[in-house]
Amino acid sequence: MGSREGVVDFGGEGVPIVLLHGLMGRARTWWDVAQWLKPYGHVVGLDARAHGRAPHVGPWTTESFVEDVAALIRELDAGPAVIIGHSMGGLHAWGTAATHPELVRAVVSEDMAPDQRGKTVDVWRDYFESWPVPFESLAHVRRFFGPAGNFFAECVVERDDGFHLVADLSNLYEIAAEWGRREYWSYVEGLKCPLLVVEGGGGAMPPGQQAEVAERAGGEATHILVEGGGHLVHETAPGQFRGAVEAFLSRVLSR
């Protein structure tokens, strides 16, 4: 697989299962999920550029992130991969499957919508900059974020004065700003592989779009709404997320 920075090998054997995190996350936020995925294949997480241990160097276009995912799957050299992506990672999963269909066996997208035009980074900026950074401890991080505390504990690094975000907010604003200018239905309609869309009830995405993703996808697609799941379904409703994904993998990997 090589020694590329920002690649986490969680273990397992067989079909590559590539995990893609959301904005501000990193590959290691998938640790709990990776444990139950290992019986299904070789589980690998990728830090997106500007996140985790990946280079914090642009460009920040969706196409650049997609090519990073495609390059990783080629390096794995074990046939087409299943890609599971949360939020931003779901967008990158759609893009990879649509533009490199030979590399992707199936996709799971978790709480991502393809058209967020008009949404400005001011929404992100106000939210992120309200956080009490630096956090005093990992316990402080977990308490502040509540049910998503374990996720965010993976997204900080300790410095002399406390715990800071690993990602640079200025980079995140630039990444998110592109979503406010573009729509990505062409990726959705270009999908030819099986797709599972997991939507979190009460999440951050425009209503109705994720069901429409399943309708407009070019291949077999299923949409599941997890009531009360919020944006981080795999953290806040882990049992429902696992059940949906395992049922999907059991179908697509038995073919």
C-alpha cells in the first residue's frame, strides 16, 4: 500500500473498504466502525488533504480530493473498493465512483446532499469560532460535544496551552465555500454501482435531497432515514448505522 501520510490501515483482508471522513474529521474517527467492518474486507481510512496527517496543501477542489481517493485505491491494487463516506467524504465517494467506475464496487454515503448552493461559510465560521479553543483536556472536548465527543476527541492535538483542532479553519472555510457555489448532481447521476444513502434525521443537509439522490443515482440505490441520527449518524445512532451498512455489504459482496 505504500507509506503515504494520512493513510490508516485498520486491518482485515479481502475487498478494500475505504473510509472517508467529513469536514474537520480524520481517518481515525472511523475506529469504532472499522472494527465491525474488518470481517467484510481490508479496511483503510484516508485523511483528506488539509486534515489529519495528510498534506495541508491545496488545491481544495472536489476534483482534487476525488483524485486522492482514486490514487489510494490504485495503490491498494486489490480490485474495486467499497467506499463509505461521511458528509464531505460522501461527496468524494460519489465523485470517485462516477469518474473512476472501474475502481469502485459500491458506495455508502452518510448525510450528504449534492446541492447546497447559497449556503455561505459564515454558517460554518460562526459555529466553529464559538468553540472554547483551546480545550483544557480531552474530557473537556468530550463534554462539550456530548454524543459526538469521541469523534471530536480524534480531531484535536495537544499543544502547550491545551487542545487545538488539527485542521486549519481557513482551509476548511475554503473547502466548504465551494459547496455553496456548485451542485454535484452529475456525480450522483453518474453512479453505476450499488449505493446506500444513510440520512440522519435532524442533520445539517437540505431536506429531501438524500432521498432524491437514491432516485437519481444511475445504479441500484437505497435511501434510509435514521430518525434522530443527526449529522454524525455512525456516532449518534451506531446500532442503526451498523445494521444498515452490514445488510448492504452482505448483499453487494455476495454477488
